Amino acid sequence: MFTSALMSAARIRVASSTLSVTRTKAPLIQRSFAGSAAFHIDTEDNKSSTYFDFTEANYEFVDKILSKYPANYKQSGIIPLLDLAQRQHGGWLPLAAMDKVSQICGVAPARVYEVASFYTMFNRQKRGKYFLQLCGTTPCMICGSNDIKNTITDHLGIGDGETTKDGLFTLLEVECLGACANAPMIQMNDDYYECLTPETTIELLEACRKGEPPLMGKWGSLPMNGQVSCEGPLGKTSLHTIPEGCPVEEGRFDGKVDPASVKEQMAY
């Protein structure tokens, strides 16, 4: 009987304590993003307090870029807006430019930082007026890219990743640029200069010093040996005529589709 009484008393205490328990909802955990302090180190010309804004002319391009995407997908414009900011700022992206893009797209700054730090087309450090990206991958290396690199470093007095004191040239060895047929080559800003020799490389550098870089050829690049595009010594041997494309239904693509209704237009 004594044992039964103890067990009954224990049940009463447990029941009492159970009744006194107040249930509370666990707080919602929201994802947070690191700020610029985890991504950026201030320099004299690139501080967190540095001012950047698009020009009035470029804001027209901003509107045009964003008009391509539904209003709730403005973050799709991050890459073209970063490119626009980089071109406005002389070929590189200060922290303030990335913050401005994040404001325009309505996303956390870290979302823009991760894009700018992932794609090699974006330069987060100051570059020279002529940014020389030298391909050093196997086809170019076999065809003499090391000789081209040595020519550039000797002629300009800089090493890989460095900029000349006058701010004209920056040299950076990169991976394949997709012009293997005309190796060795460099990409200077937006343009490809191909089929290089030490002699033609010096000619190119000196032309740039004078502010007269050679114009691109007919097909958007310039082989420095006089050939046209990727044509061999026999010239063009195929595709002598322009092939006819597939017919497009008249009025099908009139450019008047509202991006916000694109899913409806595509029968989603």
C-alpha cells in the first residue's frame, strides 16, 4: 500500500508539472548574408564609402536591361548591369558599383558580390587602359605563348598580374580564350589579336602607346600575320555562299511581348 501511495503521488506531481508547461513556438530562422567586410579590403581608391552612380545616359541602358525581365526577377539583370558599371568606371568594379547594382536589383549586396567574384570577366581591382589577357593554355603554349609573354614583360617592364606605372597596360595570363586555331593570341580589352610573333606583339604595344590600337578585321578579330580570320594559306576553300536560313512566320516576333507575360506567351 505504501508503494501504491508513492506511485499515485508521483503521477499527481507529473500531471501537475505537465499542466504548468507553456508551449512556445520556435522563432523563425532567417538566412542572413555577410556584408562587405567579409568580402572587401579598403584601398585608397576603393573604399566602402566611395561614391558611385550610373550616368544619366547609362540609366537609360539600366532601364532597357531591366525591361527584358519580369519585375519580380530583376536579379536576372545583375550580370549585364555589372558589365555596364565596369565599362563606366574604366574597366574595373569598385565596391560602391556592386552596391549600386544590388540596390537597383533589390537583392542583398552579397548576391552581387558572389557574381562579381565568380566570373573572370569582372575585375575587382584597377586595370590599365589596355588590359592584356594572354592565353597560356596548351595550343597557345605549343605555338609560342611563352615567347609572347616574355616579349610583353621585357618590353613593358611588368610581370604577370602587374600594371605599368603610367597606367596604360595590365598583363594577366589566363586560360583558353577559344581562338586556338590562331594561336598564340591575346585578348586586349574586348578585342582578339591573334597569330602573334614577338615582332608583331611589340608593334601592337607601340601602337597602343600612341593611342592607335589596330582596328579589328572583317570578322571581329585581327590575325597579326595578315590572314583573314581562320583562313589558311590557300584562303577560303569552303562556304563560298551565305546559306539560307529557315523561314520565320511573318509577325511572329514583333518585339512587343511584355516580359511579365512571357510564360503566357510560351504557353506555360
